[in-house]
Amino acid sequence: MNLEQSKQNIAWNLFAERSDFLRYLERDGYFVVRADNLKKFGEREPRLMAKLDTINSRPRIFNDHQLNILPLDRGSYVIFKDPENKSYFSLPSQRKKSDPIEFTCKEDLSYLETLNRGLCSTESEVIDLAHVSMLLSHICETGPLRLTRRGRFGSGRVALALPGDSRIHQIEKAQIEVDAVFENADLVVLIEAKNGFPSDFQIRQLYYPLSWIRTKTKKSVRSFLIGYSNGEFQFSEFKLEKTFGDLKLISQKYFVISEPAKTHVRLSAMLSSTSENQDDYNVPFPQANDLNKVIDTVYAIREGLETDDLLCAKFGFVSRQAGYYKNAGRYLGLIDDDWRITRVGVQLVGETRRDARNELIVRQLLSRPIFRAAICKLRDLQYDLDKFSTKDLVELVAQRPDIGASTPTRRSSTVRAWMKWLMQNCQFHN
């Protein structure tokens, strides 16, 4: 548990003890609370107590009693029973087998010196790159789009139907935070963006802005969640109905802009030019399965997010995950023992092209004995990962003398996940 989760648990436990709100919830199915009472009894800022943007960010009392919370206006919230957890949508956990779509920008954007065309560090940069490159218009199959809204504003007055509850609550002037709204003569496009490919998100982030949009226009509206990691865009389009929690994932597609979908790697040449280094047993063997997120973590640390709490807030980690991903960066020589970026890490996040970053990651893997052996074994299997048995993976991991007898099977899942990343992101040639 990280510090933020600990603070949330303390605040909500205090509120439960002093307000007896659980008794009212059992009786009515919901409980409306004023923000000043949240602060008084919970001894924490209400906006922080109610900021539960991922499933992992919920306090323990919400998990135990199957609760969720939504703002009604600038001064009150509704806490309600949500046994099916419809307030969150769980996205597919892995990228589909198909390669990302290569979108070619029709215009050379190199003259735009203030546009970040390398790794994007903020949601705004992700959206701006998708917009300026015309990727967003391409996905929507429409003409040029104009940015019309971004930031925080009031919701106006809209009706809220909670999951499993026939009563209608009124949202009035609740604060909405919108990553972007675009519009043209025929269409309105609502965007929520995330760094990394999220495993879940609080659907309020789309539902509240969409409810506001529906009071302003009769145009067709399309709603997207954009994930971004290592130069790859994940576009998830949703259809939202009027009842909160009623939404459907229409499509999920992946794109790269003006780059190959896969990095071409001449393995023999790279093996001969990359030295194999002895593992440092003071650095734990990796147990962070998402290699893209390792790259994202290194970049976040470069941007000043060194602590576990800051990384948890950015990526929706639980505390142990932050440690796993930082240590994976150490293992690959991208982060040092003081949690600073190494020279190689600086080179990685400074590369403007995805191809160059992927090639650097391959070299770092080849410099580590177990992964070098795993890649050579994969070559011998004609790059058919399905033929790479768990037994062979476990035997490779077991070469580390610091790993106990029961651990190699668990750690082998990371080796398989990283081999899968190679198959998804690289085209190998001997």
C-alpha cells in the first residue's frame, strides 16, 4: 500500500466512524454527503477523498462494502452501492495480436519545433500529436476538427441514473475535467487520455462530459479513451447510454505515426556487437511484465516523478508495482541504484523515433545473460513463442543463484511477457 492509499483508508475510516453513513447506505442504497462534512469527519480534502480514478485507488472500506462515489455539485457527493462495480470499465489487458496500424502523416511536421514528436509525457501532448498529425480525423473518418474545450468547467444541470437504482439524481454545476473536446460541422469528439495502456478507468471521466455535451448539441458524438505508450496510440471507442455504468466498447485499435509497425532487427549483427554482462545480483530479477511501461516509468522519472506515490498516481499502480517497474529499469541499466536515470536511460527517452528506442531495448536485453539466452532460444524456434515451453523458461531463470526454488516459475512469466513484447514490436532477421 502506498502513502496515498494509506491516507485514503485513514480518511474514509474516520468518516465511517464519525458519520455512521454505512447504516444509511444499507437502508437507502445511497448516501448524499456535503463536502464540508467529508472534510470535517475525514480530515482530508473532499476532492482527494473522492478522486478514485482506478479500481486500485479505492479505499478498503469501498471494496469491502461494494461502494462508489460521484459528485453531484460543487458541494456534495453521492455514495452508492455498486456491487457489479459498473463505475469502472476494465480494458483488455494486452495488445491484440495484430500489429499496430501505420498511419502516415500527409504533412511533414518537422517544422513544428514546439510539438513533441518523441515520447509524450502528458495527456495533452498525446492528444495534440494525434490531432495535429490528423490521426484523430483519420480515425473518425471526418474532415479537420477544431479544439473547443479543454480543462475544468461546470457541468450544468443533467440527470444521473445510478446503476441498479430507478431514482434520478441531479448533477448541477459539478466540476468536470475534460482532456479535450473537438468539433466540426457534423461531429463532436470527446477525448479522455492516459499515459500508458490503462487496465481500467472510472467512467465518470467520459460520462460527465458526454452528459454535458448532449445538452449542447444534436450532432453525432463519439467518445474515445486514448492510451499512449512508447510512441504507440491505443484508441478505445465507447458507446455510452444514459444510465451511468451502461457503456460498451465498440472498438480498440492501435496506431503508430509515420513509423514502421515493427522495428527490423538483424539479430546476428546485434549479437556480435553487444557484449554479454554478468548480472548484478543486488538488482532483483524483473517481475514487471509490461516492457512498454518500463520505458514509460524511466521517462516519468526523467520528468521528476521519482517516488512510488508519484508513479502510482500517474500510472494507477499499487505500491509494489511501482517498485517492480523501477527495479526492472535498474535491471536493464536504465536507472541506477539511487533511482536516477543512467546515461543509457537518458539516451532511451531522448530518442525521438520508436524504432531507435526499441533497438536500444533489444540491446539491453541481449546484454543480460538470461534474456540473451532466451532470445537465442526463440531464434532457434523460428520465433514461434508458442513453442517456447514454460519448462525451458523456468530452467533459464533458475540459472540465477539468488532465486529460490519456488520462484523461477513465477519469474518466468516476465521472461515470456518480454519475449512477447519483442514479437509484437520487432521483426527479426538472422
